[in-house]
Amino acid sequence: MQFKHSLIAGAALFACTQSAIAGGKDAGVTGAERKLLDPANMDKNIRPGDNFFLYANGTWLKNNPIPASETRWGSFNELQENNYAALHKLLEEAAQKTNADHQSADWKVGAFYRSGMNEALINKEGLKPLQEHLNRIANIKDQQAILKEIAFEHSQGSGQVFGFYVSPDDKNVTVMIPQLFQGGLGLPDRDYYFKKDPRSEKIRNAYKVYVAKILTLMKEGTPEKTAEKIYDLESKLAAASMTRVEMRDPYKLYNKYDLAKLTAETPGINWRDMLATMKVTGQNEIIVGQPLFFQEFAKQLKETDLTTWKKYLQFHLVSDLAPYLSKEFDEARFDFYGKTVRGQQEQKPRWKRVLGVIDGSVGELLGQMYVAKNFKPEAKKRMLTLVNNLQQTYADRINRLDWMSAATKIKAIGKLNTFMKKIGYPDKWKDYSKLSIVDNDYLKNVLAASAFEYDYNISKLGKPVDRTEWGMTPPTVNAYYNPAFNEIVFPAGILQYPFFDFKADDAVNYGGIGAVIGHEMTHGFDDQGRQYDADGNLKDWWTEEDAKKFTSKTDVVVKQFNSYTVLDTVHVNGELTLGENLADLGGLAIAYEAFKKTPEGKSNNKIDGFTPDQRFFLSWAQVWRANTRPEEMASRIVTDPHSPNEWRCNGPLSNMTEFYSAFGVKPGDKMYRPTNERAKVW
């Protein structure tokens, strides 16, 4: 997933929202007890050349329905379940240490957890913990006070209307610079405000009902009428927002302003004053992701009445913080965002929700506990060997490219060879000494952690860029590439079965974690990553002819994925998913070539009746096995830069001659693509 509007700019293996956890049949099973590739999970009634995803996983999919608390369920979730069981134990242990030093990890993690699990107190408090904030908004007298409130909320780490963060300057990554990004919407994406299909219409209507529900709980006198006004304001902001496809072009997002010019383009907003309220001083330049959005924001400050702005701010404050408030607010939010948008039938157990908040708030404190008990140093050593093997294989493939000039190849390999490799956990842990956590106030802890993170972020201004920082916590089951640091990052959480297993043969590990490694490497050379040089700067290092050839090749991938239909009439968005599709295609091809250099890859020895090549591809398919609710699928088609799992599995395979050979895929098979239509980039 793209992190462009977060604290890092990069691409991850999975979408951020894919953190579902629930009990699975294989949860807690060790490598010694399980079959790494279990034939019982397959559906051999399906021809591998017709649908390899279902051939490899069909029986497992039939036997593993989605739990009520999940929107999809697959291999990833089973791994998550094992991880969260370990983390749950750590939280319970920390929670017992009620006399711990208040600066210790045990106190901050344990007290945070205790506060989140104290449902009785949270329900008793109702809206009271937010009343001071709501009263402050209610007392606003003019539009300038609206701006001051928005800026103040940003300074507390709970910003509204737009995104704000500090990150390296894309064209000079040795310098940290303030950055603005579009925001302010309650629906999952700007397209939901304008799409005419029945699903979008249903969600729009349900959103208005949700807004009115929250306003009713807030004792608003005319909730339905006010909800319409809030929706109308959001619609105008949405109309001025970039689409996700437009935002795939990093040059469109790079708009550097001095504060005087930005102030002139957004009449009524003095950005020097805004930033001062946001605790940012001494800065004269800022990068604006979407200038038109901020021009519309300025326009609506004048054209939208003061009362609507106040109700908008109050609604979004309560809606954003509803998961940390009493039951009626929490359930109202879940009914819309969980049930209606994603099809989730019931909430996850509370401990899992609180765990997710703690991981997102003090994740490196929890991460220190996690790696101390759940990560073996030899895993890091083995991963580094795999990464180096794939890096060399990638260089070999670049040198053999028939479409790229020698000049561009030299720079491509230079970038490849300078990848920073982060495995397991940070060498330097974040210092949380300035964060105070109390024992009996969940919302206070959430807000304190948000404010701490905001202060931590803006403290980077005027300092050298810290390239040791991580954008994910150690327990995270994910991986990412960050173009500004030209780094590939593999948290400890993902270094487990089905991605990685010490007991597994090379076919399984290369088809799993090997393809993940290749995936993240390829992000450095996808349609976005290729535009950054070896130092991480947004800079064109390609010859004009090579860039045209690259685009011609990626157009084949766009066309291929645009042709895939899900949910009867909905198509995969080949433009939105291009970067991830290129990473999957390149990652699998690189991992396969690296695997063929191993003793197993060079042999024809069968295991459980499968050749080494067949095991490699079955391992790849096993990683992506998952059942997905239709509501979740429809939502992801709009918002997720990753293709649905079935097409992530089958799409790259249909371009690989080696897959055709391994499973005897022939013309007439549904996955067969004529040679001249097969995509090959890296």
C-alpha cells in the first residue's frame, strides 16, 4: 500500500487495513506438526491452468468460512492469530504489573491496556471525556476561529480537514519539510461521493444515517438536517480532491510553496499563523499534495455557514474517537464502517481492538517485548542471506534486459545495490520517556499518544534525516519499500509460516518470503519507485527511450488486470493497482530464478508427489489463499492499490512460461495467455 500521505513514502505488501485476526483451525500449529504444502487443501477437480488459486486452495477455502468478526480470512490471518496470541500474553503480563515504574515499558503498555479494557468505566463516562473539546468548538465566533481550532487539533495529533506531516523533501531527501495532504472526508474515498452504482448509493445513504446517528447521540436538535449540510460540505471537498490513480504520479503531489504564495492562493488562510498554532515555526516552505483541495477549503470557509463548520468539526471529532468512547458511540461507528462498508458481522473481541490501538500508539515499546521472546537472531541471518541472493538475481536480470539501454542499466543496478536492508526490528528504539500513560482513562491515553507522535514528528524539522527509523512496528505482518530512504523493510512479524519457516525446503521459502523480498525490491522500480534515484530523490535517471519502453510494457499489465471481473460486474482497476501488480510480477520472477540456483531448484526430486517447481508455485498460491466478503471486496476495489487475492495469485503466474511448463498449461486453459500478450518488465 502507498504511504505517500503518511510519515513514510512507500509501498507495502498488504493494505494497512488487512490486520484481521480470529481463531483458525491451524492457529498455533508448529512447522514440525503441519504439512508445509498440504495436498488436503487443494481442489484437484479444478485444472491448474484454469484457476490455479482455486486448484491450490479450493478445499481450504470451502473448509474455512470467514469468522463473523472478520471481513476476510486466509493464510495471512492465521499468521496474525499466532502473532496476536503472543502479544496478548505480553499485554496480560504487563497489565499485572500495577506497581511498575511509570517510565517503564511494563507500566506504559500495561496501564494503556488496563485502561482500554475497563469497559465499565468507559461506558459510564459516555461523552463526558470529550465535552471540553465540544464546548470549545461550540463557542467559536467566526471563520478565523474555525481555522484556529483546526490548527489546534492538529497540534494535539487529532487533526481534521487535511493531513499534515513532516517528511523528507522528495527532491532533496536530506532535508525534512512540512507537508500538507487532502482529507476531511467521512466516506472511505472521494469516489464514493460521485459513483452512481447501487453499492455506492447505498453506502452514501447509510453514511448520512450514520452522521445523523452520531449527532443524535450528541443531543443535536436537528440531526438529519445537519447531517445533510455536513455531507454537502464534504462533497465539495471531495470534488476538489485527487483520485487515487492521479495520486500515483509523485510529480503531481510535489508542489512546493513558500508560505506567502500558499497564503495568496488560499484567501483567508494565513499559513504562517496556522503553522505557528500547529507548533511549527521557522519554516518558510511547505509541500502541498493537492493545491486545488486547499483552494476549495479556503473557498468553503467563506461560503459554508459558521454553524455547519462547527457541527462538521464536532461530528468528526466524535466519530474519529468513537472507538474509545462508550458503547453506543463505538457500536454506531462499527455499524457503518464495519457492517455496511466492509460486511463485518460483529466486532472483534475487545482485547484485540485494544491491542491494535496499543500497537499503533506505543508499538516500539510493545515491539521490544515481542522480539525479546518471539524472534530468533538466526531468522535475521537467514533472511539477510535470502535478500542478498535475490538482490544478485535481480542485478543479473537487469543486465539481461533487452529493452533497456546500458546507461540506464548502470543506474538501475546502482540503485539496487544501495538498498538499505532492515530486518526484524530497529537497531535504535523510539524513546517514549516524554509520553505519560495513566491507569484509568483510555481516551486520555489515546489522545496523549497522538499528541506525543505529533510532537515527535515535528521535532524532526531542522534536524538531519534519521534513516534508522521504521515505518512499521516489529510485530507487523507486512513489509514495505520506502523510496525516500531506498530501503526494504521486513518486520519480525512476517518472518513466519507460510512466508518463512526454518524447516521448509527452499521451494516453499522462495515461493513465500522469497517472493515477498522480490516484491519489495521491485517497488523500487515500479511505475512510482522508478522515478526516485539511488539516493531517494525524485529525479529522472532514465533515458527518454527507456522510459517509453517501460511505459509500453506496463500498459500490458494495466490492460491485463483491467480485464479481470469481480462481483459480477466490478473490474479490477489496473491503473490503481499497477505498482503492486508490477511488484508481484517482478517479485515472483526474481524469486523463481533465485530458487533455481539452489540444490533443490536444480533437482527433480518430488515431495508429496510434486516437483520442486510445482512446490514453488504452490507456496506462492498458499500465501494468497483467502475468502473475502463481497462488501469488503467492493470497498477494496475503490480504495486498495492491491488486486484481490485470487488475481494477485493468478495474474503473475499467467505471464510466466515456467509456470506453464510446471503444470502443463496449454491453449484453451482459462489462464493461458498467448506468448505475445504475456507481461514481462523486470
